[in-house]
Amino acid sequence: MDFQYKELGDDVFAFQYIQDGVKLGEITWTLLGDVMVMDHTFVSGELRGQGVAKKLLDKAAVHAREKELKMEAVCSYVVAAFNKSNEYDDVKA
């Protein structure tokens, strides 16, 4: 599964999963200084339950680590993932 990094404008960024021109998954954030404010996660109905949201979050976490950024959970999925696991502790704001 290949995720594309997108600059959406106004300091808003995303990783998207697009297949045949259709967006099937996305995680978005607003960059405030050195903090990625994680505000939205979307996975299409046909892909739900296949771990795509976690893969998107993992991709964003790798990006945060590479760029020495922190992540603030606002989106309900990211909040739940941060609460459930300690694998993101190093990037939590």
C-alpha cells in the first residue's frame, strides 16, 4: 500500500491512499511550529477493518520522527491509538 504525501495548503498536510483516482484513505494534520496537530483520519468503507488507519498513522509517525516533530492527537482515531499503545510515546506532544 503506497501512501502519498500531500501539501494541502495553509500548513495542512496529509498522507493519502489513492487507487484509480479515488481517495480510499487519508490522515491529515495542521503543522503548528514543530507539532503536527492530527485532526482527521478517513478510511473508505471497502477498506475498513483492514488496518489502513493504523498504517496511515504509522506513516505519519515515521514522518514526525524523520522531521523531529511531535504529534498532538485531536482526531478520535489518533486519540484512541495514542491511549491504547505506547509505540507513539516518542512523538506525542
